[in-house]
Amino acid sequence: MLLLLSIILAIGIGSVRFTPYEAWQTLIGKGNSSSNTILWDIRIPRVLMALLIGANLAASGILLQAVMNNPLADPGLTGVSSGAAVTVLFIMLVAPEYTGFIPIAAIVGGGGAAIMVYAWAWKKDSGYTPIRIILSGVAVNAVFGGVIGLLSILYSDKLPAALQWMNGSLSGKGMKDVLSILPYSIVGWIMAILCIRQANILRLGEQAAHNLGQNLNRVRFILSFVAVFLAAISVSKVGLVGFVGLIVPHMARMIIGSNYKHSLPLSLMLGSIILIVADTAGRSLFSPLEIPAGIIMAMAGGPYFLYLMRKGGA
């Protein structure tokens, strides 16, 4: 119900406002040419894109938290998003003729970043600890952030075209963009749902997982791959949108508990709601100026991250 309400409000709110009745008339084909253009060509594709991206990032975040046994893990903080962003930005600025390979490049970049985080956080005597994973993610983010800055300077003449993407903007997304990411998202959601049992096994602890005959390294690899896949395809389309994967899993656990059978599907819906609301706020609160959804999420997610730190999440 909240998801449906957020979609209805997002369609009606903007520089040109529509009442629910006016929006409904347009949706059933009884609107004028102006309302048809605004709703069908601009707002509806944008809302659908926010729905897909929000669900992807939320599922990625909850899977990473399961793998790392760390409530502060998410695609942004662990370096996955920045790794995907580097490969995408490289193609956009250096080799624009290969834009068709952007989704694959994003997955490769995100996967490379995840491998770096795991490699730096691992110690033979103690394995992984939450604090080492976070610190490794900070280091990876710093490295890739420097690469993004370098590319921005070297190719500053081409940067304006990529500036909105770097800030996590959904502006200008059409139905073609929605249809291009929809198959990847559906595949990612199916894989995430199929990983629910493995995520719950990790929740029981390493000893219990071993007693159940599970290969923990293989389970972690599978869940990490799905998380990287979902985060990378999202970055490839809208750029860096942080904190969705951090905030939403906590909300889901508070509402329905820690069983991934319930919290993961709920996270998919809550992620969509959060990003739809953030994008709607960004394009309506400061009208006629438009604030990218990535900036709105950073402003809201940063304080929440500090709250988790104070609460003892690390």
C-alpha cells in the first residue's frame, strides 16, 4: 500500500502538479497532449526507474550485510559502487563508442572492488572482522574516488555529460532506460530470493553452518556475486546513490524481524519506496531547481550511519 501511494504521489507532484483525478484521466487516455507528455514520457519512466534501482540497492545491501555479518555494510561503504562507477565513467569519458558494454563493465568493476575489500580485510588467524571490512571499504572508496577525480580532470571537456550521473540523478530517464535495466533487475531479484536459505544459514553462525554441511566460502561467494550484480547494474544506469542498502535492511528488520524469508522481500519494496520518495523530494522541494536523488540520500543516510555507529553497530 505504501509503495502504491508513493507511486501515485510521485506521479502527481512536481513543477506541474496533478490531482489524483487528473493523473487517472491521463493514465486511461483522457488527458490532453501536455499531461500525456509529462506523465508518460517523463514522470512514469522516472518513477519506474526509481522503483527498480531502489529495490536493487536494498537487496544488494541486505545480502552484503548477511555475507559480512556487519550491519554497516552496503554497496557504497564497501567500495562496490565506486568500483562499478570507475569502469562506467571510464567508458563514458574515454571510450563512448563502447557504451553498450557499460552493464558488463560495471559488474566487472564492482566485482573487482569486492575482491579487493575481501583480500585486504582477511587475516589468516582471525578471518574477517566487521571493522576491518569497513576500513577496507573506506580504503577502496578512497582509491576509486581518486581515480574518478583523475578522470574528471583529464576529460573535463566531456564531464558535463556525466555530471548528473556522478551525483546519482534519475533525471532524463525514459522508458527505453527502464526496459534496458528491467531484465537485469528481475534476474537479480530471482537470484536474491533463491539465496534466502543461504543467508539464513549464515545468520546462524559459522559453527552451525559447518554442522549443516555448508561450504561457507562458496555461500559467501554466491551471495556476494548477487549483491555485486544488483549494485553494479544500478550504478551503470543512475550513478552513485548511497545509503539505500544501509538504511532499508535496518528498517525491514525493525518491522518484520531478521529472518531473510521475510526481510529480503520487504527490503525490495522498502528500497523502492525510499528512492521514489527521495527522487520526488529532490525534484519538488527546491523547484525549479532539481536535486539528484543521490544527494538527497546522502543527506539523509549520513546522519543515520552516525546513529548506527553511536548505537554500537560497528
